[in-house]
Amino acid sequence: QVQLQESGPGLVKPSQTLSLSCTVSNGSITTNFYYWNWIRQSPGKGLEWIGSVDSRGTVYYNPSLRSRTTISRDTSKNQFTLQLNSVTLEDTSVYYCARDPHGDPWERIWGQGTQVTVSS
């Protein structure tokens, strides 16, 4: 029943910051035991986990992206956000937000995804 919806610009210029928000409905991002994730998919790399924030607000990052990534949340809006700095063409992907319990992919609930293209 919980629903996730990504939003943000679909086009970002190289070297700029990609910013996305995930709005959660019929569920709270503070609900115990769940992790709130950002995941992207591209033809070249497939699925790639970017990072997550748990119900307490602790943030986890993919080490390969952590230097450019900031995940935060706004509990008053029941949203969590993604910022990816210094984007390149390789960051062009479909970006998803998703919820899962302790990383179990079989229990993962996905947003519909949003295409983000890095281009001049």
C-alpha cells in the first residue's frame, strides 16, 4: 500500500548537481525497520545502489559514489532526497526510490522511476 514517487528535473547539465525527491504516501519514513533507498539503472551499469537513509535518519552510501552523494530527509514532508554532485554523462540513468526491510530485495517496494539525462 505504501507508494513512492520520484520527482525532480529530468535534465541536468554536466558538472551541476542532480537533485531528486521521493515522496512517500501511506507510510512514514520514520517507520521502524525500513530503509529508504536511492537506486539507479542505466544500460551500461545496470542497477546500482546509491545510498539509503533508515528510520532513524542514519545515512548509508555506496562507497563508489559517496564523495558526490548526499541523501537527506524531511520528516515533516515525508520525503527523502538525493543530491549527486558534479554529474557527468555517465550519470544518465533512471533513478528510483525504494523501500525495503534491512536490504531484502524481495520485500522492496519501488517508485516508478524518473529519467534523468545529463546533457549540455
